[in-house]
Amino acid sequence: MKKIACLLACALPLLSAPAVAQTRHNSDAPIDFAAEHIELQDKANRAILSGNVSVKQAEMTLTAARMTVAYTGQVVDGSPQVSRLDASGGVTVNRPDQSARGQYAVYDLNRRVVTMLGAVTLNQGGNTVNGGRLTINLDSGRAVIDGSSVGGARTGTAGTTSTAPSGRVTGRFSVPKRN
């Protein structure tokens, strides 16, 4: 446990320093989407997007196989007020200086937080960190990864089995060239 805490203490300044310099994400910007199929469930205040889903808000893009868009029921200027996006299936989040991949993601627009789960990889500059869960605070740009895993062993294609991370965060940091 002490090794994980030490690794996180060393890793977080490297991961969050460039992100803090980045401008704050505009979570009030409109959300544009594209998908092969959409199902509106007005009584449940949600829409289900499937098939190569891409959602863009300001300079952030989320892609996934499937996404559920939850809205509050309030309509402002003819648009429902989105409160949450739940994505699954090969999820990617791309921002100007970061990219992340995982199996699942939740974007809570009210809290301005993106949480990714399941074999998560975060790339920023030349640095790569892997873990079970990633939380990105869109106000501060701070990214936190821990080794929590989702679901234990998973069965892949052709019956192959891969195990979820064993509670450890791994990665590689780039080292600047020295003169």
C-alpha cells in the first residue's frame, strides 16, 4: 500500500502539471453527437446512442460503442439539459494534451468530472499510466489513477481470458534529454 501511495505521490505532479496550465473545460458548451442509432426515451429523460458513438463538447471528445445520455427534463432554448453521459465499449476521452482509454466512463456534467473504469490507460505528453480507475477533474485538470479493478477476470475474443489489474498502478514517465 505504501508503494502505491509513493508512486501516486510521484506520478500526480507529473500528470497534473501540464493539465493545470490548460484552460478550464467549458462544460456549459453545447454537446454535439454522432452515432449509427439513437433511441429517445422521453419518459425516462434519456437517449441511448449506439454504433460508433462520438460526443464532442468544447475541446473534449468522447467515443464509445454505446452511450446513455441522461437529461433533467428541463428544456432551455429548445434543448434538454444534459446531466450525465454513461459510455461503454472501448471508451476514449481526448483532450488537447491528454488521451485516455478504458472500458467504461461516466461524465457527470454537474460535478465536471469524468470517471473511467476497466483497464484504463492515460497518456499525457510522453507519460503513460495504467490502472483500474481514472478520475479527471475538468475544472482543475487533475487526473488521479488508482489500481481498483472492475469485475475481476474477463473473457475476451476466442475464449481467451485476461485478468483485471491486480490493484497496482503502472506506467512509464519520459525523461527530458540532458546536456
